[in-house]
Amino acid sequence: MTAPPSIPDTARSAPAATPDRDAFFDNVKILAIVLVVCGHFWGTMQEESRSVRAVYMLVYLFHMPLFIAVCGYFSRSFARDSANPKRFRRLLLTTLVPYLIFATLYTLFRNLTHDQSPFSGEWTRMQLVEPWYLTWFLMALFLWRLTSPFWLVVRWPLTISVIASLAIGADQARDFAIGQFLQFLPFFVLGLTVRPELLDRLRAWRWRRPAALLVFAGALAGCYLYAPVARTEWLYRRSGHERLDVDIVHWWLHSAAQGLVALLLCLAFLALVPSRRSWWTPLGEGTQYSYLLHGFVVQGGLALGILGLEFWDTPVGAVVITVFAVALAFALATPVVRRATGWIVEPQLTWLFRPLEQRAERRTEQTPAR
């Protein structure tokens, strides 16, 4: 389900919403992050309820492909001007630096909540090299954006990305989120290269919402029927065929079919998102905060045993936890939270970089007069 522009397009100082922002994309981003947060909470209870498991599977079929495609769409400016030092600095500050920070914080948090020494075991390898929990997305986003200029200059970028995605089925590497980077790559490339007029046609189609509801109804019914025997590891798109204990051809066919279903659900979701501005639209600027911070609440609830209570396995409990997850996603994207935590979610680190003005002056001095 990113920002995401980081996950995507956030603002450290949480300014007022920019007047010329497209409300549709802000709506897409905040609704997508709501699905991400709900998915992580549902993941703690989906083994006990067939209905919750079906909804969990439905969301995991498309929420990250959707989020990643939106990231690709908002990576166009970087892809076209990647040599610009200002843009490259922003890439580092919105992806790689937060990855290093939150990879460390989540490892320390995990060790402390499991009564371990904060620096026990091979924590640096397990977290910084082999990402744990939600931090994989930042590393993958850094790699996607780093490769984005390539996808704008080659022919058939989507075809090449699909081939690369299927090729990972024979590999078992998880270092630096390579599995997710390649398996989700086609969705990033699709967002990066799609023509905006195609989205405009979808948004203008008269029957888009009835058709989208039918798509979701059919997908939910399929997930409910398949829920008792489904292997959710397929949905995370991080494992090759050996880890999933299938042959490579089976893996290719399953992954390709899952990708097509994900694409259809993404289109259906976009067809349902309103284009007009609502009270929650400005929260689309703060999705990186919701993404990076909500995991502490989920993991803390698991460590304290709160999310293990039998109450959550009841229909009322499922509704309560869903309402809480939605409220949490909204709350963490508010300007108040962004102002309070911007120093760590989107650190400026001006001391780490040369002033861009000095670099420009130095280039001017070194340019010979003509």
C-alpha cells in the first residue's frame, strides 16, 4: 500500500496545503496509507477469523502495488533531472537517511520489547542489510528512484521490468529488500511511465464506480473462498520459488496472475477515489509519517499482549480495531504530528551537504570565458 515526494511528497514543516495540488492524488495517498495501517493491524488477527483473513488478503493483493505505482508517478521529476544535486540530496534525505534511522530504531524497539539487549545478536545485519518489518519499503523506494532515469530512456520499460520481476523467482536473496524491489518493480515503472491522460479517462468514465464495486465484490468473494487454504506469503512478494516450496514455472504463473489481479484492483480503487477536496485531503501530504510511525503502535501492542486479546477475534473487536487503525493513520499524518516528528522522519541534515549555492558559484568560476 508511500508516499510515497517521499511516500510520496511530504513536507517536514507541515505547511498549509498547496493550492495547486491535485486533490485526487492526495486522496489516493491518504486512503492508501489507511489500507496499509489497517492491514498491519488485521495481520495480528487474520488467523482467527475467516472474514478478517479474506479482507486482509484482498487489501494485500493491491495496496502496496497501488502505493508503489503512486510513488512512481511522483518520481518523474527526479527521473528527468536526476543529475540535479538538489534533487539527489532530496532523494537521500527522504529515503536512504530515514531508512538508516528507522531500521535502527525498529531493531532497538524489537529487542527491548523482547527482553533482549538493545544491540543483541547480529542486529546490524538483520536490520540494515536484511530489512525487518516495514522498513524494507524505504530501501526499495531508494533503489526504484535511483533506477528511474533508466526506465525513461529504454524501449519497452514495462516489459523489461516484468521480466526482471519474474527473474527474481529463482533467487532467494533478501539483502537490501532485493526481493520486494524486483517483484514490485513493474508497478513503480507503470506509475513512472503511464500517460496522465489515461488516468483522466478513468476518472471521467461514467460507469467507473459501479464497475469498480463489482471488481471488489468479486475479488472479496474469491478471497473468502480461498482464505482457509491460502498462503499469505505470496502476497508479500519477497520470496522465490524455493521458499514457497513450488517449482519455478508454478511461481512464474502464480506471480503473473497475482500481478494482473493487483493491477485490476488498483484501477478499481482509483475509480472509487473522489476527485474533490475533503477535510482529510491535506493529510495526503503526511503519509510518510503514518507509514513510519504506526509500526511502533502495532509492535508495541503485540509486545504488551494487547493485540493478543480474544476480544479482537470477535466481530465487534474487528470493527473496533479497524476504526482505531483508520483514526491512527489520519492522526499520524496531521500537521501537529509532522511538526513534532519531522526532525526524525524527514531530517534536514544541512551539515552533511555542501551548500548548493557554493557549488553553483564554484562551477561558474571554473567555466572558461568564451
